Amino acid sequence: IVNRVEPSAAARMACIEIHGLACAICGMTFEEVYGDEFSDLIHVHHLDPIAGSTGVADVNPRHDLRPICPNCHAATHYRGQNRPLAYVRECLTRQATRSTSTRRRD
């Protein structure tokens, strides 16, 4: 017996239609960075984790899902965590500010 929650292709498409293809954390789009061939590439993240859930869950793409790039998705789940998107965005912004100020001193 296997308990497995399958992602919904319809929920994924609805998330992209509602929120777009830009990463909700860093703002990156694959089209900008890699070109037209990758224009529709993005991960869709569940704000409330589905891992370990059983049965069918109603997912509201507007409230439950966000498009995020693979790097931000990995950071969100790093070391088994489920970090809030705002926290990962804050870490990214803080680190970018540090990097910019370090470069200015050189």
C-alpha cells in the first residue's frame, strides 16, 4: 500500500495564471535568464506542505500555491524545513545587500 499525494496539473496551471511565471521570492523568470525556450519553466510551491498528508486535499491556487524558482525552492526546504517565502526573501535581500556593500569597499 502506498500513500501518495499527486500534484494537480490543473492547480499548477491555475497558480501560474494567477501569480505569473516570476519567482515569488527573487522575481527571476527563466525567459529573462535563459530565453524563450524556457519561458514556462517554474516550480509551484505549496505554502502548507503536502508531504505526509493523506487523501485528497482541496487546493486553492490563489491562496495555497506560489511559483518559485528551483534555487528559492531548495532554500525554502533546505535541511527539511518549510520556511516562509517572506523569510527566504529577507535572507536573499540581506545577503545581496552584504555582497553589494562588500564590493563597494574593494
